Amino acid sequence: MKQHQHTCGLRVWDQVGFSLIEVLVVLAISSVVILAVYNLYIDQINSANAQEKILAMRQNLRVGHFVIGRELMKAGYSSQLTDEETPGFTQAEKSALAFTYVDDTSEDEVTVSFYFEDNTIYRKIDDADASIIAEGIEYLEFMYHLKDASASWAPSATNLDEIIGVTVSILGRTGNALSDYPNTYTFEFPNPDGETENTLTYSSDGFYRQLCTGFFECRNMAAN
């Protein structure tokens, strides 16, 4: 009799895995990718914050110019041709001015003044408390144009009624320093004939600055 021997075979699965070196390489690559994505995210956040601050600063410049220009159009206005005292400028300095006009409704003389203090432009009407026109302002400068075509930063008291226009220069600055923004610039302001160069230079302090200059005609003064 023949005996048959049956062999019972067990199927063994190969155990395949990552070596320690492979794990470390994957972790290193993953760390580099994550760090790059994080830095990109931070850059986007910083860029968005910077743009927001710059837009706020530019808005202050626009508001400052608009309000001052609108008010300057009233300087010297009066529908009362028989007034003994003609309204007009009562103060004309490099960073402050004041003028009067006659209100049509009340027929009262109104005094309007603008001045610059603590990086802020203020407007004051008569005896009321001063109101803030624009904040975050680095510098405010007025240059006055006279009927004889000359210009001055501070006309004499006898020449105040000769003012027919004002060049308004406002230098704005962001409220905070911006990351990685050097902003080493020299800003050139208008200057009267015969005056030396009128500039302001700032070092790399990180603040974004912008100069806005405009001329406003005082039509009522020209007609006086």
C-alpha cells in the first residue's frame, strides 16, 4: 500500500514598510512645503493689511483736500455789497489760515479757520469747538497766491486782501509702519519764487507716505 504524504503549505505575506530614513525624508519635505505655504499666507495677510492702511491714508488726503478746497471757495463771499468791512482772509500762515464770509441765510459773518496740530488737520467755525478733518497727516502747508502774480508762505497783514488763491499741500502717513517697507523718499513741496528748495526727506522707518498738492482759487477774493 502506498502512502501519500500531503504537505500543508502556509502562504506567508511579505511585510513591506518604510525605513526610518524614508520617514525622515518625507517629514523634511512636508515641513518645507508647510513652511512655504505658511509664509505665503503671512505675506498675503501683511499685504492686505498694508493696502488697508494705505487706502485709509489716501482717504484722509482726499477728505482733507476736499474740505479745505470747498471752504476756501467761500473766502470773501458776501451778497451785501454795502458792508463796511469786506470779508476775506484774517490769517495766512504756512500751516494755518483763517477767513470770513457772509452767510446768505443768517446774513452773519462766519469765520472759518484751519490749522495743523499733532498730525491732525482741524477746522474751526466761529466759536464752536474745532473738528477733526483728517488724521494721520505728516505735514500741512499753505502757499498763497496774490493778485500781482507773486506767491508767499505768509503774506503780510496789509496783503491779506490781495490773496486770490491757495496751494494746499498735504503729506499723509500710514498710522503704523508697514512690514518690509523702506520708504526712503524726498518730497518736494511747491515754493514761492525766490525761496530755496522746499523738501522733506524721511529715512527708512517703514511708514508709507504720499504727498497731495492742489491749487484752489478764491473766486470771491479775486472779485473784491
